[in-house]
Amino acid sequence: MKTSAQPKSPATFDIHSFEERLIVKNRFDGNLRHGAKDFHSKTNRSGEGKPSSGFLIREHAKLVEDSGIERYRRKEGMWEAVDSCPVCGSKEREHFLSRMALDIYRCTDCTHRYLNPRVKFDVAEKVYMDDKTASDIYTQPLQIEIDEIKYQYGLDLIEQLNPPARDKILDLGCGAGVLLKMAQRGGWRQCVGVDINERYSSIYSSTDGIQFINSSFERLEPGRLGKDYDAITMWSVLEHLYDKHAILDALIAMLKPGGLMFILVPNAASLATRLMREMSPTYNWKHVSHFTPESLVRLMKRHGLEVAFHETVITEIDNIKSYMSGEYPYHGYGDPDGLFTFITPDYIHRHMLGSRQIAVFRKP
């Protein structure tokens, strides 16, 4: 049975005020609120085989082996070459970095970074379907608490950017469905989510009033999703997609004129990745693309969308200060001597140096 929508509370910030947005953004920044060590521990990010350990995680180990001699080597038969930039199509590139048998290249035309070779889609699809590492993180109570604040911020941004209506919303890569539950409570009439990870199936089956579809995006028939969406959201999804252009064309066709496409992706030009480079877990087997602010906008304009809003969120400030203290960045050392207090969330976000980009694009 569909639950009745609750009246929507007014946004707690003015989209035009950097200072007001910063206050809210800091509330869903785990490093700031809890300290990196505590946050990583309570959200299943730290410990042996976890993303913050500095070693292979469970899913990465299915594709790469640690030989003990040359360390990490790609397993045969699982990889394919990428001969041009996924954003602009240029073949002009330079090697950017290597991490755990992954090679990242930088397009010298549009600044985009991409994995080459990348895991074959059929192989990646099977690993995604049983991604225990992701489900272990995103079903933790503290992570859900942080995500609810983050998703409300995103929904408030969408509201202030005036979608055609608050009628239909699609969340691609919906994970545990937290955003859609909040959208439903906030008055969105029809909420639809798609995710490939079958570990969320029990959550979907116990949730009323939201249409959840277990599928990869590449294999999903667009007609199954319908059309006339007021907003489509992709939180940490675009960097995973193989055939970005075909998927974006299909999604844009589902949007109403004036409809909004909300994107959150890692920021390849963040302060954290600039400093830590190959130590940063953002460079992982799942991320076939790494967007700079420039390459993200270029991709969306190529598909006829207009930029309505663009900023960064999530500082990784404790991880940055750990690295600058000479320690491994993701073990929560921080800045015990107070040497790096000049690095602030204000500075990071004013200069588009946050760990994630949020961008909202409008269909003309």
C-alpha cells in the first residue's frame, strides 16, 4: 500500500548563499562530524579488506591478484582496452597514475581521466550483482544518517531549481533506496529506482509505494521506466557507466522539457586526489571514468543539457591532514599538532576542491 505524502518542509538554506549551503554540506561530511577514524570504523570502511585499509577489497580481488612478487597483477581474460576518451572521443592522452594494477589515463583535450584497460562489462556486471563491500557500508546506521542529510540537501537543491513539478523522480543506482524514501515522504508522487546489486533485494521487497528494479542500466529496456520525469538523479553512478552517451540519450528522452538531471560524482580535481593520487581509493576498478568539473560539464553540454548548478561537497579534510602529517591518509591520524588548521571547508569548496561534485543540468 502506498504511503501518503507528508507536507514538505521548507529548505534549510538559500541555494544562492554559499555560506548557508556550506553549513548544510558540513553536516553530511563524515570526516568533519565524526573524525575520519571513527567514521571509517562505524561505516565498515576500515579494517582488513575494506576500502580504507590500503589493500585489496573483496570485489577488487576477484579481478586482480597480489602475487607477493610484483604485487598486483590483472587477472587474464577480464580486461579490455579503451582506445579513446569516453567524454570527448579524443585519442590524445597521457598516463596519469597506477594503483593496484589499475592504469588511469588523462585526456589532454578535455582533462577527463579514465581507466585503461577496464574490466569487461560482462565481468563487472557479475561482480556488481554481489557487491558486499558496498552493501556493508551503505546499510550501516551512521551511513544512513549521513546519507539522509545528504539526500535532503539534494532534494532541496532540486526544489529550489524549479523542476516542472514534484511528480515523477527516477534514481539510477538507488542503492538501499534512502533517497527515494525521502522523496516519497517529501511529496513526490511516483518514485522509481534502479540498482544492479541483488543484496538490496530484501529492502526493496519490504518497501511500499516505490518501484524498485534490480537490473544493470545497460541491459534495462528504457520503456520499462516510462517517461515524463521531472527529475532524474544519479548519486555516484555516472563514473561507473560504460556506454555513457547511449544511457544519457535514453535518460534525457525520459525527462520533461525543463526537467532536471542531478549528478553526484567523485571530483578528479579535488584537493584530496591532487595530494594523495594513487593512494586515493576513488581510483578503483569500478570507476571507469574520473570527472573533472570541466569534463563533466563538457559531457552534459554535448548532450544538449544546460548547467543549472555546480559545486563540490565532502572535504576529506581529516584524510588530507593525515597525509600532510606524513601518515597514511585513511587511517584517521588527522592533525594532532594543529599544523594545518588553515585548510578549511570554506577554502576547499570555494575553490571547487571538494571530494565530490554536485551538478544539476536542465533539459531545454
